[in-house]
Amino acid sequence: MADEVLEILFDEQQIRARVADLAREITKEYAGRRLVLVSILRGSVFFATDLARQIELPLSMDFLSISSYGEDSEGVVRITKDLEENIAGKDVLVIEDIIDTGFTLKYLLRTLASRNPKSLEVCALLDRRARRIIEIELKYIGFEIPDKFVVGYGLDYRQRYRNLPYIGVLKPD
Ligand code: PRP
């Protein structure tokens, strides 16, 4: 365990098992269809690539990068790298690492919905419900977590710790 980590919330094995569960559900529910996985940079990349490898369906992967205007941006979000693929008429599954207030996702879903996909759902690895301000329907959730600052498996603190193989809570300073 890294020195700066106070406790491990989910270890590699737990993450692997949960990702496999989610992939099984997705494979079943989208049977006979072709999926577009939209991974939101940068945090969701680890989760999205692991998940994609376990989904037994034809799929494509695309990436969207956004920046929000500071801490209290309240959903003022800007796309800094758009999708390559035209999603009109397609089954789109947005992959996120964590949902807090819901502002980012609300903006993303509104933007993506305006491009007329056939379906549009969300798969989030972590749901930190205590911070939610906007209610959003999340079709797939990996784990619900308490109101703690977490890092690892894609999640960062000042761009560090994304490559930890587990999800842990950082020690306070
Ligand atoms: C995280 C996460 C969501 C957003 C959720 O991204 O990936 O996009 O915050 O917060 P919200 O529900 O309060 O809107 P972050 O800004 O940490 O960027 P990163 O993925 O590059 O680490």
C-alpha cells in the first residue's frame, strides 16, 4: 500500500469481480446490439478498458474530454476533446469513474442526447451519493462509496495515484 493511503476501500480482486459482474449484465442487456462505449477522460480510462475487455459484444470505444470551470462551476462544462464517432442511432453507454454532484453528467447527457443516439445510459464505477445535487439515473453502478476522498484505479489527487491497482482513501495531508 502506498504510504499516503490510509485505507483500501476496494482491492484489485474486488474491483475485478465487480467489473466482471457489470460486464455480464451489460452483455446480457445489450444482446444482439452493437455498443458505443464513451469513456470520459481521464479518470474512467482504467475502468472503461477493463470493462470493455469483459463485454462479449461488438463494440467501439470513444473518448470525450471536458473541463469544468473551477470548484463551484455548477455544471458549466466545456468539451475540450469531442467524440470521433457520430453516435446518431447508436446504443451509447457513458463510462464514468465517479459521480458526485451530478453536474458534469447532467451536462454530458444533455449534450449527447441532442445528437440523437438510439439509447443513452450511464455506467459509473463509483457513486458518492452524499454529494449529489442533481438526481440522475445511473443504469449501472460499481460501488456506492462514503463521502471520503478516494484515489486509485483511475482516480487522482493532483494527477497522482491514478495507477494504483486498488481504490483507497488518502491520508489527510
Ligand atoms: C470527475 C468524474 C466526473 C466528475 C464528477 O472528473 O470523472 O467527470 O468529476 O463530478 P460531479 O458529479 O460533481 O460533476 P474529474 O474532474 O476529477 O476529472 P478526471 O476524470 O480527469 O480526474
